[in-house]
Amino acid sequence: MDPFRFPGLPSRVVFGHGTLVEVPREMEALGRSRAVVLATLGQRGQAEALATLLGDRAVGVIAEAVMHTPVAVTEAAVVRVRALDADCVIAVGGGSTTGLGKAIALRTDLDQIVVPTTYAGSEMTPILGETLDGAEPGHRAKTTQKSEKIRPEVVVYDVDLTLGLPAGLTATSGLNAIAHAVEALYAQDRNPIVSLMAEEAIRALARALPVIAAVPRDRAARADALYGAWLAGACLGTVGMALHHKLCHVLGGSFDLPHAETHTVVLPHAAAYNAQAAPEAMARVARALGAVDGPQGLYDLAASLGAPISLSAIGMPEAGLDRAAEAAVANPYWNPRALERGAIRRLLNDAFQGRRPDAAV
């Protein structure tokens, strides 16, 4: 066995059914008494219900989180958090809300508790992606940074909060989680522990998502999916990522595409791009999916769930494909296969058209 390093998982995790009631206790364990609860506008009701549960430990609700964590939204939230004299933030929701909590923590060093309601996985990472409007109208740039100040201190997974997650969002959010695990299998700093977690994450999600599509409130399947998402998020927070995540950041940040849907569409094509350079990883993906071919298995799973399978279907302009390919190779980063502008442009075209990847040879 090759030598490896395993940095551990410093976030405290509480997992189960009905665990939302544990949030006040977790806040007390952190020594905190003045929380601001964060959410999107659509999940304000959940945030207000949590604030009621917290009683006088809650000093405010900010329900303004939006996709891709715009810097302007964060800066306005920081002003309000400071005015409320908060000593922690509690994010309830998906990746957008978690991103706002992380962005606030980076600027204030406040403790974070996250209560995920989707399968985004970002709650387990020290990574923050933010967007800033560019000088030209319609041009936005997404930057990514990594810091232990960004990693949440506590994550409370309550399976019951996912029972009402709509079928479409369940599928794309779950496939987004699978993407974290797939890239962890061929990461430059991969290790045997994370690879075990990644394969188990793919297996759990691939087993759960078709059941949920048929019976959305199946409690066992929902628990399986959230368990898989936790493992996938832990992989994302422990090892580096590669081409897939870079492409999704470019596409989402520059063209304002929906986050989970972008990951869903790009994943089979990024996996196919890397298949020959990472055959062991693709074999593990195929085994976890119960498929003959990893990239094709990922595509088929998405299609079977009724998830989007083309960039054109989620709003990507065809005229932007060249710009996306240029941005994908503009700054060097590690990937198991060398980054070739022409090959990436073909990858993006296949994803735009929604073509099924060729089988790995």
C-alpha cells in the first residue's frame, strides 16, 4: 500500500431522525448564546421555526441566501450580523444557505452550525465559492478559497427535514453529491480511507435515489441518501477536486447556471474525459453503481431519475462554450489527464447536446 496522510474530520456530526431538537444543545456545547439563523427566502418558514425552537438564543433571521454566494449579499448580511451582536450563525437549507454561513464566518470568525435540508455536502468542507460581478454587464467571476475558518463546527443532519424535498431537486442534489465522491476517487491526494468513503457514498445514493423517485417519503431511502451525502461531503472536504468541479464553477459562476443541475449534467462527461487516466477509480464507480461502465452508468442514473442531461436544458448559451473552455484551462490545476483545450471544448459540446458518453476503453 502506498503511504498516505489522513487529516481527520474536525466537524462534529449529529445524524438521525428528529435531530433538529439537538441544535440548542449543540449551541450550548459551543458556548454560544446569540445565534442568527440563515436561510433562503423560500425557506424562511423553516428558519423562523428553528428560531422559535431556540427561544431567546436566536437574535435574528436572515433569509436572503442565494445561489453562488454573491459577495454583495454576504457583505450586507455581515453588517446585520454584527449589528445584532451575534456570536454564531446557524444555516438551515441547502448549499446556498451553507455558502452564506461560510462567507460570514470567513469575515467574522463566528462559529457555524449547519442543518442541511438537501444533499449538497458543502457543510463538510472548508471550501467557499463566491461570485462577484465583472466590469462587463452579464459577466460574473467565481472565486474559490479554502480555510479552516470556513469549515462549520457542527453539522446536524435531520432526515425528517428531507422528506419533503421535491423529486427533481432530490435527483440533482443527490447526483451533485455523487460528483464529490467520484472526483475523490482520482484526487491527487486520495487515500484508502477516503476512497472507501467515496465508493460507499456512491453506492448509498445510487441505491436510494431511484426508491425516492418512486416513493418520495420513504424514510429508509431518505436516510440512505443523507448518509451518502454526508460521506460524499466529507470526501470533498478531505481531498482535492479536479476537472469536474473546475468546469462546474466556471459554468455556474460565469453563466449563472443552477448549481446541482450543472454538476448533474457535467459529471458523466468529466468522468469520461478522465476514464483512461483513472481506470481504477472508474472501476470503483461502476461497481458502486452496479454498471458495466462508470461514466455511462452515471449518465444512465441521471436519465432514469428524470434529471437534466444537457447544458442546453438548464440555460447554457451555446455561444458561451468557447469562453467556458478557455476559462477551464486558464489557470493550471491538477487533473489525472492533461488539460487540453480542444478536448475540453468537445466535452462541453457533448454535455451541451446531452450525448451519452462513449464507453471507456
